[in-house]
Amino acid sequence: MSRFPGCWSVFSAARCGLPGQISQVARELCGRATARLAGLLAVPVSRSTALRHLRRLSLPQQAVPRVVGVDDFALRRRHRYATIITDTETGRRVAVLPDREAATLECWLREHPGAEVVVCRDGSATYAEAIRRALPDAVQVSDRWHLWRNLCDKDQLEVRAHAGCWATINPPRPGGVREQTTRERWNKIHALLGQGIGLLDCSRRLNLALSTIKRYARMPEPQALRIAPTYRPTLDGPYRDHLRTRRQADPAVPVTHLLREIRELGYAGSANLLVRYLNQGRAEATVPIPPRATPAASCSMTRRICDRRKRPCWRRSPGPARRWPRSPISYAASPPC
């Protein structure tokens, strides 16, 4: 067979335009689907041939966007991470770097100059240093989520540091056993530190963890370690005003009288719940009552499946008795009655 220029490829029986068509189909459908479609079009090719034509396609040249976003993502959490570079104005992915090192990002920015603004930088010092060295004139902007997160963390630390100032203005609330233990530990630790004893020696003498000693040593006042307890909504919450009024009028009122009074108002809880509510000091608290949330049906169903004490009944078959597995997974997979 003679070779005709432009009609046949060298060392190939396929026409010149056909590989390009197969490459375009493979770009949309990938390997196996391309092989099936090509067979229907009377151009039988294997999936390996389709992938080979796909790899021969040259990557399109993309212009470097004016506003670039840089962030990292996990290929395998806590083991391997990569860096993604996007066009913030259009949301298009520009490049994916194999790691999140400063040298890799700096090399890419030097090879692709033109970015004026680098946004969505998640506060990483590594990215900041790479951008500063590669694009010294570019404007670096942190994303909104990290700005709010950093602001909230700083505000929380500032409020905790001035807990002693708030205690001088507001009336002190009664403390419990935990607060008393915290104050005693703080006094002992700072007394030892004032004598020139090291942190490790304090940990050995007081039989406390070294991290606990460090946490107490960083606090200038014991009030900074005090954290307000958080409680879930209970059945006693709607009757807190009545309980507070009765206990202020008569501090020695029996709990049985209070239980009888709030049951007349619609209380459906037990006496133990009321006693625990009063012992925790929640009747005299000034925090607002949290709304009582209604549990979702999915949560109750999950709890019922995972609780082995509430096993669903099984359909009985006329065959011999069968011991069902005791795993919660098998309970969920088997059909209930």
C-alpha cells in the first residue's frame, strides 16, 4: 500500500483525523465507555488505546488570574496534604501542587507571574512567606472565616484574662467544690514557684500532670480558670421563677412542698430531678433558660438500633431455631417486624 501524505499516518492504519476524534471522546467518557461507543461507531478500539490517545492531548494554556486563592487540602488526613490554586473571581481551578511546602508554592508563583492579589490565604505562615518572597508587591488577604475565628479566639482570651476585674464589679456568685479545688491548686503552685522551684519538681510534689502545672502557672489569677457550667434544658426550667420566689421567701421550704406545688402547675418530672436541679444552684442562676429541643426521629431510631437492651423482634420461620448475631450492624441490616 502506498503512502499518501495527509491521509495515512506512518506505522498506523488509522486515518489522521480519527485519533483526534477518539481523544475528544475519551476526554468526555474516559476509557471503557469510549471503547463501547467506538465499537458502535464501527471504530473498535480498546480502553488502553483510548487512554493512550487521551494522554497525548496537550494541556491547554491557562492565563494566570489576577486574583489567586491558595489553600491546602488533605489527600490523607494527618499524613499527606496538597495545595490548590484557584481563580477567585471565576471559581476555576488553576493548579494543584503535590504538597503544602513554601518552596513548592514559591516556585509555581515565580514560573507564573501576573497575580496581583492573593486571597483566601488561611493564615498559614508558610504560604505567607512563599508569597512574600515570590510576589513582594502582591496584596495578601486572609479569608473571612479565619478572620472571624481569630477575632473570637482573641476576644475569649482577653475576657478570661480580665475575669478578676469582672469579679470586682459584678456580685460574686457562690462557688462549688470545683472552684475551691481550683483556687487551692493555684495557691499551692504559685507558692512553690515563688520559692524558685521548677515546673517539673512542682508536678512531682503535688502529684499533678506537667501540663496542668503549666496551665496554672500561666494564669495570673485563679478566677481566669473558672468556667461557667453549661446545662442542657430540663423539665424544671419553666418553673424556675416559681422555685426562686418560694426559696427566697422561705429558704427552709421542704423539697416535697415545692414538688407538690410545681406538679399542680404541670411539672411532669421526678423528685430526684428536682433535687439535682436545686443542688446545682440553677434555680438562683441568672442565665436564660435554653429552649427544650425536640429529638429527631433519626436520632431515636439510631439509639434504638444501637441499644442492645431494646432488640427488635424477628419473624419466626418454620425451620430450626437460629441464633441471630448480637452485633448492632446486623440488627440494622435485618428486617424488623
